[in-house]
Amino acid sequence: MGQRASVGDVSGEWTQSTSQDAANILDAAPESCVCLDSEFRYTLVNWAAEQLLERGRDGLFGDVLWDLYPELVGTLFEENIRYAMTERVPITFESFLERWQRWDAIIATPDSGGGIVIHFTDITERKRAEEALRESAERHRAILQSAMDGFWVVDPQGRGPLVRQSRGSPLWPVLRCTSTAAFGCPPRTLGRL
């Protein structure tokens, strides 16, 4: 039986006990984490990854990632994971994983044994919020661009108007003359213009 590895030991002599210690540490991580060898076979899987991948450790260990999940072949995920493995460089990217209908921030880091460690963090809610914000901004931009005469937008304290003016509007002379002077005016002043 090989010598028990410790932190910093890169001899490659891992024992079943050491492997279990590493699995216990990884199980404490909130994000999904898997270790693959140089042939992309699963060698370590934490509890969160078991839940994500919909398979227990026994159903993953020794199996090749691409054989278990062929839908990942030809995707950005595969391209980046293979790049990190062959170039032996860490890589961080975001990917939509169709099978699981979720976005993940992924960190793939080569390990000292020739394999790779992959961390997945679910960012689906963040992506939804970003999309909702983008859609809202587009709607507001369309409203602003479609205003015929013009309008002013101020914050609740009456500061910083955003002015949209249309040259063909009957209000153009008023807005043109007053918009510069109105910056910082409270709403009651703007109402008298």
C-alpha cells in the first residue's frame, strides 16, 4: 500500500484513505466539483455534483465524461475543458448546460496528476436577472426614442433630468431654451416652465 499523501505531496501515491479524505473535503463545498483523469474519466465527485449529474458516484467513477454526456460534445463546454486539459492551464467560463437547463460559472484547473478539477457554480438566477435588466433597458430605450415631443426624467429629489427633445415638436423652443437651465431644479420649478 502506498504512503498516505498530504497537502503538497505531488508523488502521485494516493491511497483509498487519501482519496476518501479528498472526497470528504470536496463534499463540504457548495458548488459541484469533479475530478477527471487525463482520459476524462471521473476519479472524484462531490455530493453537489452527484445531484447535478443525476448519478451517484458509483455510476460515475471510471466512466468517461463524453460517453456519459454525449450532448456536451461539440459545445463551448467541451472546447474549454479540452483546452484546459491539453494546454495545462486554468480556465474560467460561463456555459448554458442544456440538459440541466441551467447556467454555470465553470472553473477548470489542471491537477498535478495530469487530470483536471472542474468546479460548477449555478448562476442561472443571475443570468435571468441580467436578461430581465437588458429587456427592461431595451423597453425604456424604445419608449425614450419614440417620444414625439420630449420629456424630462428626474429622480425623487428632482435632480438630474434626462432630456429628450424632438426638433419638430411644438415644445422644441421651450425645451431647447430651458433644458440647460433646468438641471438640478426641483419638480415644482419644472412644472412652472
